[in-house]
Amino acid sequence: MNPPATAAHVVPDQEIPAYVTNEKLRQWVAEVAQLTQPDRIYWCDGSQQEYDRLCNEMVASGMLIRLNQEKRPNSYLARSDPDDVARMEDRTFVCSRNKEDAGPNNNWVAPEEMKATLGRLFTGCMRGRTMYVIPYSMGPLGSHIAHIGVEITDSPYVVASMRIMTRIGRKVLDVLGPDGYFVPCLHSVGMPLAPGQKDVVWPSNKEHKYIVHFPEEKSIWSFGSGYGGNALLGKKCFALRIASIMAKEQGWLAEHMLILGIQPPGGRKHYIAAAFPSACGKTNLAMLIPPPALKGWKVTTIGEDIAWIKPGKDGRLYAINPEAGAFGVAPGTSEATNANCLAALKSNTIFTNVALTPDGDVWWEGLTQTPPRELTDWQGKPWTPDSGRPAAHANARFTVAASQLPSLDPDWENPGGVPISAFLFGGRRTTTVPLVVEASDWTHGVYLAATMASETTAAIVGKVGVVRRDPFAMLPFCGYHFGDYFRHWLNIGRSLEQPPRIFGVNWFRRDGNGKFLWPGFGENMRVLKWIIERCEGRAGAVQTPIGSMPRYEDLEWRGLDSVDRETFSKLTAVDAGLWRDELKDHAELFDKLKSRLPSEMVRQREELERAL
Ligand code: OXD
Ligand code: MN
């Protein structure tokens, strides 16, 4: 696959600048250069000039298309290879020394065997390319909740995206210092160039793709894909899979959660962290605009995908958003569904796999009710509304800095984090699961989160619309055995003086004709209001076998006619038959995890069965 080997590749020492004082980092970069044999090494400084220069180079190479500078200043469109459009869960591995530690929730290969495979693939894999070194911080620089990673990549698209998604460059090296700790993250698109060989617009490796995590070493190796979570290694690979392992070892939480601030009229502000599987409207919820009837309520955004949460001295949990930008799903984003997000995308954005308008702007399904008469689709082909195929890929994305968001919370970079009042867990469920339910205590909440499920979406490669158990929305992201993860959550709860309350939500329930029963989007504020009032001990509820739920009169209905009492009772119905089936599914999940499943989970299930 690789071009013929040249004489042993030598990395001149001057390619590692003197300002890099961290000996481990110097050594690792030299080793990787020996292995991958790039034409040159480039250390990213994180400046705007560097970003602009890289984008110009990508425009020249065809990897980026510059959008209309008046309509979408400083913004670009990338079109990926049609085989490289989403996270690949079947190519993602956790290679712990002991197979059992990875759990049935991860693909596992013995570390020596995986290292041998990767060693072969990475040998010479950067020939003809530049090797970029990106020092980055997940979380505000120097925050006690933040951690540092260094990504080596041969993709300038990854560098530009990492600059938006994280804090990168010289300032990170200053915090790292000579002996600071970093997580080494090695990425290659896996397509070396022979001398004179012309590059393709989106290099990737058609044959081999591997996204690999070594828990004991806390290192990441990703080969063959240049897309999203496969390639921007700070996101799912570090901030979730490796960080979840660090969190277990060190007594904190790394979660697939948005964080939002909610302030009642004239009242105290609360923060909520909410876990949803991919493409379940997390970005919309994180940027929610309350409906006019609830105008006095203020909602602000801390993060829209990942939360790092550490116990504070006061016995509460404090969270930061480790990221500095969003890599969000574009289709479905509109003025009606997420006006805050659209405002953020007005400039300085990289779009990937959306459609291009004749005047050099972007479009995707759902952006406007009527599609433009003609477009260039995400693969660069002419498109009209009669084409019979989507113009944007279902997993098309935008990459945008958090600082562009109108709803950004003033404390979003507070190094101490924000105190969490409640956790929400929600999936996409057509039946069975009610609009909202409150767990009776922490252990019940852990059970509720452990047994959540969702219908799959286009954010991952595979079947769409299948219900799968997705505990804590972490199925693709927990770096170790789910049984141990549930136990860790139980332990964290025990250690807290004021544990957050735990709720389950489902915005996606439908009636017998397949019509959504709940309007969702901004109207979700009505449910959030009830949740905050529960946290403050001032909202009513009714006890059901599966937890506490609001009665019709406990929610605010002003300004919402589409949900009458009858619809509300459908939204909150607990069908004992469906729940018995659900419990069978819970038992099946627990059976898979039984070697490490905390006994509390089994007991909760039995109690639920009795209650039903
Ligand atoms: C994401 C995902 O991209 O969860 O955030 O897939
Ligand atoms: Mn996500």
C-alpha cells in the first residue's frame, strides 16, 4: 500500500523548536516522525494568521471551497469522500491489557496485536505530507478540571477544525511546561503520496480504518479517516473514551452531556447537564429559546456535547465544557428550530457535506421550507428538488467556535466550572417512555440512565431507526466496562453531600399514526421549568411505578394549544405491557454485563417489576 521505503528517515533536531521544553513530547514527536516519515513537521501556534494560511492552502488544493464572502464571511465548505462521512463504531477499539476491562460495550483486540497492525499501517504513512503537531487544552487553560492533549495529524482540515473545537498552540505548551502531562493522539488519513503523485480532494484510506484507544497508556491512534470524531481526536476519543477512564481512576465524570444554564424570572440560576445519544437534538436543547409565554426564563449555553464534571469542596458537582466549539449536525437546523445556532453560523464556520447554492452560500434539508431551485449537492453534483435524493448528507456538519453563540453563558470559561442542579437522560423513543420522569433517588437515577435506549440516527455508520440500549448515551464513548461505569456513578453519588436530581425525558413519542405528540424545540422549556421547580421543591408531581411525573396542572400551558389533556395523558402514559417488554430488554442488557454489574442495578429492576 505504501510507496517503496526510502533510506532510514532522519528527523533533524531543529524541526523540534527549542520552545518545546517537554522532553516526553519532544521524544514522542521524534518517534512518530521516524515511523510515519512525513516530508516536514509543522508546530501549530494557534494564531489567526496560521488558520487563514492553512485555509488558503486548502482552497488552493481543492479541499475547501471558499463561500461567498459577503453572505458567509471567512467560511468554507469541505466535501468528504462518500466513504468517510461519519463515526465508524465498528472500526473503534479499546485495547486494554485485560479484555474484560474493555467490557462487551467495546471492540477489543490485544494491545500487542493492535500495536503490530498499527505499526505496519503507520510506517511511512505520512510520506509526501506535512505532519502537524497540535498542542491543545480540553477546557479553559489551566483550569483544574481541564486536561492537555497533543494531536499529531497529516490533515490540515483537522488542524483548522481543532483550532475551532479546542484551545490550541503555544499557550498550551506554556501551561504544559517541561514535565506536564498530556494525552498523545496520533492521526493519519492513511494515504501517503509518492513523489509527484497528485493528491485527492479528501484523502482517506479505503481499505483500512482504525480508531484505537490504549487505556493503560492513555494514548489514541487513528488511521484512515479524516472525518469528525474519527479524526478530531480531542472530542470523542480523548474527551469521552480516554477521559472516562481517567475520570474513573481519579474520581470524576467525563460525560456525553450538554450543559445549560436556566434562570427563573427573578430567581437563582441553575445548571443542568443532559445526556442524549447522537443527533437527538442536543445542540437545539443547549441553545433553546423559551417560547413567548415563558419569556422571563433565561436559558444560556455552557456546552452542547461533552461535560467534564468534578466534585467540589462543598459536596456539589462542578462542570466545564472541555470543548471550545461545536461540531453539529446541520440538517434540520433552521430559524424555527435553532435561531441561536443559525446566528452563530453567519461567519467563521467550516461546513462539511452540506449543499452549495449558486451564489456561493450553503443549504441543507430543513434550513428553509422550500428548497432552492438548484444546488450543488454534497458530492459536488448538480441538484434540483426533483433529484430524488438529499442535497446535504444526513450527517453533514458545521464546525463553529462557541464564542460566536449569542446564548453563550458568561461563565462558560469559568475555570472552576458551574454547579450542577440536575442531570437529564433522554433518548429518541416512539413509544413506552414518558415525556418526563424524575428518579426517586440517585441509585434509581443511575438505573434509569443505565437502561435508557434510543433509535439510531445517521450520526453513525449502520442501520437507522433501530432501538438500541445506550446507557448514559455513552454506548460508543465509554472507554471501559459498563458494569464498572455504573458502579463509578453509584460511588460518585455516595460521595456527594448534594447530589443533583436525576430525570429522564423523551421528546420523540408519537401517536398511532406516527405523529409526534410533543412539539419539542423551544417548547421543551415547559419541561425544563418543571424540572427546575422540582429542584427548588416547589412543583407538584404524581408517583408512578417508574418515578415521579408532572400532572397536567403541574406544567405551564399558556401559549401551547397543540397539547391538550388527552395528548398529555398519551405523552405520559405508562403502559404496563410495554414496560414489561422494556424490563425484558433491561434484563438482556444486564445479562451481557453481569460479570461486573453492581447488585444495586439488579435490585432496582426487581423493584420496578414488582411496582408494575
Ligand atoms: C457527535 C456524536 O457528533 O455524538 O456529537 O456523534
Ligand atoms: Mn455527541
